[in-house]
Amino acid sequence: MKSSGILVVGSANMDLVVRCERLPYPGETLLGSDFQTIPGGKGANQAVAIAKLGGDVSFLGKLGHDAFGHELHNSLIGCGVRTDLVSFTREAPSGIAAITVDGSGQNTIVVSPGANSLVRATDVERAASGFSVHLAQLEVPTSCLQPLGKEALFILNPAPARALPNDLIRRVEILTPNEQELQLLTGIEPSNSSRLERAADRLLARGVKEVVVTLGPGGCFWKNAEASLRIEGRSVKAVDATAAGDCFNGALALFLYQGRPIELAIRLANAAAAISTTRSGAQPSMPISAELEQFAPELFF
């Protein structure tokens, strides 16, 4: 591919994280333990994942003119992400995510998008050309993604889950839902291998070229018109699954940008995501290249 870098279009949120022994039931109040504010947001997380693995990445998003916004901006810069396409607004506060993490590393997340909801197609149109890879998620308006994928490899992480218009999905080269998002997009619960494959086929029939379903500790599943493959999860002691999917998507975008075959890129992304679950927080959990190579040396040759 061209050496013009990766553009990530998406959200930046301040994560408000509370840890507790288990996740609360509806209507229940639990006492948690420690509380942290940690830079996050699916778009920013994916950009940081790319940068920490050594990639050339630019992030396009909107932040509020507030303390969280400036902290998020500084965090991106500190991680090596290019931020010349980041803008500040006084029309809305910076986005936040309220996150509860249990003792096994599983989480619940509620996002208030704030300034992320003000990203517009005109912002993206001016910036999209000249990049080799476009990576996006759905914590920004779907309409702002219309300029993506016209002259670049377009990877869409359809999270949080919502219906996708056909004119958007036809431009997507690689769609990366998790199991819940796959069910919402297809109406098929991927409760076994055959249903998982049938759901992926439904997305391929809508024009997506490749479907990569992330399965949490179960690894991932890849399918295109010619082949399919189940890749098992890596055995690790999970501490916090927050942003594991973002790590996967950022790593996948980087390794495809570097020209790796898609199966190898998926295996590398699967390994990177496993590493990210072994420590707390979103962006702080993203591995660097040396860690990934030490964790999965058989994938580097």
C-alpha cells in the first residue's frame, strides 16, 4: 500500500471507571472500589493502538472546550497520534463513558457522546483524501462517514450497534462486529458455528468484502466469499476487557496497511487484543510492538 498513513474517524471520550466485584443487576446499587478517569473513546483508542504499535496515524474527531477535552487531546499527542484534524467546540462538552468493570474483567459501558455527535461529513470530506486506510466506528454520526472508503481501504467497526444504510455498507471492505453487533445487523443470533457463518454471509450479501467477528475470549471468526476461518482466543489472565475490541481494530488496520496478508493481520490483532485485557484502562492497556512480538513470536517472520 501507499505510505500515506491511516485515518481514524471517531470518538474521544473520558472514561469514568468504577471497579466492583460483579456487575450490578437492574435497579441494584453496589459499592465499588477504586474510581479512575482514563482517556478513551472508540476512535481515540483505535488511533492510540495504531500509534503504540508504531503506525503513522491521524485522528479526526471533536472535543469540548473543557478540562476533559484538553486532557484527551494531550493524551493523543503523548501516545504519538497526529491531531491536526482534531477540533474543539463550545457547542457541547467532551464525550464521556461511564464504565463498570467486574472482578473477571468484564464491563458495562454507557456513553454520552457530547462533542462527538458534532462531527460532520464536511469535516471528513476535507480530510479523507491521501490516506491509504480509513478506520471508523459508530460513536459519531453515521452521516459523517459517507466520504470514507472512496479511495482507501475502509474498515468499519459497527460499534455501538445500529442499523447501517446500504450505501455505506457497500463501501466497507472489512466489517468487524462483535457477536451482539452481528446479531443486530443480521437478525441472526450467532449461537453456534453454522449460525455465525450464516450471519456473516448475510453481511457479505449486502456488499461487504470481508467480515471479521470478534468473539471476546473465544478469539475471532473471519469470512469472505472464498474462505472462512475460526481463530481461537489467546489464554491470558484478563483484568479489564475495556477497549480490547478497539485494540483489535487498530492493530488490524495497521497490519493490513503494512501489507500483511489478512489472515496474518487478524492473528496479530487477536494477539494484541489479548495483551490489552491483561491491564486496566483503555489507552494505557494498548501494547507496543516489542510486547506483541514477545507475546506471539511465531507470527513474526
